Amino acid sequence: MFSISADPAGNKDQTPRKFAFRAPQLPYTVNDFVFGKLLGVGSYSKVVRVKKKDTEEEFALKIMDKRHIIKENKVSHVKTERLVLDQLCHPGLVRLFFTFQDAQSLYMGLECCHGGELFYQMMKKGRLSIDEASFYIAEIVEALEYIHGEGVIHRDLKPENILLTSDGHLKLADFGSAKIMKPLPNGFIQNDPEEKTTFVGTAEYVSPEALNGRPLTIGADLWALGCIVYQMLEGKPPFRAASEYLTFQKVMARDFVMQPHFTPEARDLVNHLLDLDPERRLATGSMGYAALKAHPFFSRVKWSQLRESTPPKTA
Ligand code: ATP
């Protein structure tokens, strides 16, 4: 895995041997790629579209400056993202193909999502139709079902971290804030049973239990999902205020209004995801994700053919 070391060649792999990574750290250098468009900028990375010179394959190269990562205390973020993306594999997650490093930077070769962030689609479209929203939410639900089944909680689920492929399907990205609750296929576990939910991520999608210091569960992602359902149908997130503090007050008070255009099914789904009690949110009960997928909001969704069906037209 990435080791942030002063190794000038940058290729020394200090991974404990018991870890078997699917996406290897390769002896690549930036000279192996033709650099294209800047795809995005995060708090500790920039992501550029690149083409591998010998194979002509295209990737989204996530470039992270080592000094910046250390200065900003993001070492564990980078390691977590690397571990999670490396060990999980699902059509609803951005795929990691390889990593490399040099003296200045760490590089992750990711599957390129040409359609950009779901956030931009939502901004351009304003309100989504029920058909559009139910399709997109269904794809997010499938991805969450998979990561939660693998014991991973995303913790920063929001439209900026959900990307569109060129054909308009969705993929979850940015696993830097994730929590690993049970051993990954390579045996890695990060769970601390005493750990309380803390505020990581983004104020508008943070769960009330995170603000109350209650134990961390998959409920955190389900709350964020509820916020996204609402946002798709309303054009803005349910909890938005002039400051982070005021946003938190709204979250704790569950202070949001659903306008008359919310259908009864949409209203019921939002209410069952934005439940103040994380254990009552849909998908956390004994029926698990079957309960969420059977919700009438998804009545037009063909779960078994989701990835083969035609996604909504992009704006
Ligand atoms: P954050 O500040 O949210 O923690 P980060 O530094 O972890 O950000 P990312 O969120 O992973 O960075 O990436 C930054 C942006 O780059 C994304 O919001 C997205 O617009 C773009 N991006 C990331 N990965 C890809 C990809 N695989 N394909 C296309 N664009 C991508």
C-alpha cells in the first residue's frame, strides 16, 4: 500500500506481507501517461484524466501531494481510501486499478467517470422526476447494500461523492472518511467497538447521532441517503442554514418540510430514512435491505436489471 516515506525512488512497498492487494503498487511514473483534463479538486487531491501511453487505456489519476497530506493530517484518509477501494469490487463503486508514487506525490489510477458528479446533474436539473430519482436512488441503495454487507460505512455520502459513468450509471467515490467495521477480504479491520459517531463529512448530510456522539452504524449512510432523496425531489437538501451551527440545530430538531409535490411514497421513504432513531431507519431492521428495496417508492425499479437498464438522460 502507499507508504508515505522519504524514499526518493518512491516505489518501496512497506505493506505488511499478510495484506494482498488487488490493485498493485506499480513502478509507473508520470511519464507513462499523457495528461488531459482536470476532472476535479478535493481537499487533499486533484484528479486528472490521463491516458497510459503504451496501452492507450484511460484513467482518472488521483494525485495527492505527500507534504500536504501530512500537514493536513490526511494520512489515515488516504490509507483508508486505498484499502477500501482495493478490497471492494462492485459496479456501483469507482474501481481502483493501480497505485504508484514518487518523491512528491501519491497516485491512484481510478476508473474514469466521464459523466462527472451527480451534484452537477442535480444542480442543472433542479428537481428530478420520481422516475429519475427512484432510478438513481436505487443504484445508490445497491452500492450501499454491498458496502454495508462488507462492513464498510462510507460516512461522507453526498451528491459530490457520487459520480456518473459516460452512460449515466452511478458510482460511489471518495472513501477517505470510511469506517471499516469488520475484516475486509485481506483481513484488515479498523473497528473500535467503543467508537462513537463523530462529525466527519459535510454538515448538511450529517446524522443526528453523529452530533450526539452515539455509536457509529450504517444508519449514518442511510440518513445521508434520506437527505439525497429529499434533495433530488426538492432541489435543495432538507437541512440547510446560514451556518454549520444552525444546520446542526435543524438536523437535531429534524426540522424540514416536504412540499405538496412529494408523492405519498416519496414522503414515506424520506420519513423512514430521516428517522431520528438510527435503528428505525429502513434497512437497519431484521429484514435489512430487503425492506428498503421493497418500499413502494421503488415500485418501477427492476432491481435485477438495474445496471443493464437505461439511466435517466443527463442534463
Ligand atoms: P474531499 O475533499 O471530498 O475529501 P478528495 O480530495 O478525497 O475530496 P475526491 O472527492 O476523491 O477528492 O475527488 C475530487 C473530485 O475529483 C471529485 O469530487 C470528482 O469531481 C473528481 N473525481 C474523483 N474521482 C473521479 C473519477 N474516478 N472519475 C472522474 N472524476 C473524479
